[in-house]
Amino acid sequence: MATVLPVALVRKFRAVEDRGLRRRLIAASLSDLDEPSIALFLGHVADRAGSSDLRPIYLDTVLALLEPGSLATETRREVHGRLSEHPLRPVLDFLCEAAGGRPPAASLETPYDYEDVALGVRKARARLRNRDVLRTLASDPDPEVVRILLDNPQVTESEAVRVASLRPQTPATFRVVLSSLRFGVREIVHTAVVLNPFCPLRVALALVPLLSRVRLAEAAGAPSLDPRVHDAALAVLGR
């Protein structure tokens, strides 16, 4: 298989304006590419993740690569090895890093008003227009409730940030927030996810290039975060 140059892939993905279609195209393309092509493309978009035009392409690439079974283990290791000398290697370690990371030392359980309400009822409420109900549902522990909530046109960025900032938070819910076509590409949401010590390590590492320099400095020194997140933030700051 001939190696595909990153600029050709970027051009191909940019041509698709619909974000849902583009996301599916990126996921399908990654499964068809050889290891050198994936490594070149991932390194290219990681370097340019802060730019407005490549930000969504990088995020969709990361979401595809974080999906379980998206690449064979050997393929993932080969791509990771080819990126070992990349300046953002601490970020790109998300390819092979363990799914967990250092758990928070302590946490306070967040009270939830609908704790005893049936799941089906909570899903139905997530489609309503009542702002007070929607704000409460931003604390729901079920990712499917959150998915419905973030698709509700009445929900604003503040609810998305609340979901991403909630401590404790479930790993699957972080993925739901980042997959949201409305809110997943926003920097304020990325910041909330990375700075949440309950965020899975692989997700936090992958999102670091999407932070502003002010937030990178915050992440590099946050004592509640895994030291590998510190290293990733410092690598981006040092470019």
C-alpha cells in the first residue's frame, strides 16, 4: 500500500462540510490506511490542532482512535513507535497509554435530584424545554441521558461545561460530551475535560493540544492531574 501524504488527507476531509459525515469518513479512512500514513497524518494534525481549520479534524481523529478496536494492537504500537521522536510524543502516548491513570485521591459525591427517578423518565425529561430541569439533568450519571440532553436545542454551553466539569464523572460521559456535534469542538469544553481529574488519562492526553496557552500552563501545574498530563502540556507549550 502506498503511503498517503497528510496534506492529501486533510484536503479530503476538509471537502466534507457536514461534521457527522466527516467524522465517519475519518474513522473509515484510518482503518484503511497503512501505519506510515496514519503516523504522518496524526503527527501533522497534532502539530496544527490549535488552528481553527484543523481543530475539528484533529478532534475527530482522536475520537476515532480512542474508540475500542479502532486499530489492531500491533498497528497502534507501530504507529506509536513511528511517532517516538515527534515533539508532541507525550500527547501522542494516548495511542498506547493505559485507559485509566492515577485516580483522584478523594472526591465529594455530587447530590443528584433525580437519583431515584427511572432512567426512561430521565431520558424523556432531557428532551423537554424546562431550563431548570435541563440544568439538573446535566448532573445525570447515565451517558445516554447526557447524550439526549446535549442534542436538546434548549441546552446551552453552560450545561455542556457543567457535565464536563462534574466530579466525580463517568468515563463514558466524557466521550459523549466530546462527540457532541454542538459542543464537542469548543475549547471551553476541552478545558473542562482535561482539568477534570476523573477524565480517563488517554482522553486527557489527546485533548491537550486543543487548550489555549493559559490553560496549558494551568494543566502543567495542576496537582490533581496525572504527571503525564503535565508532561503533555509542557510539550505543547515548548513547541
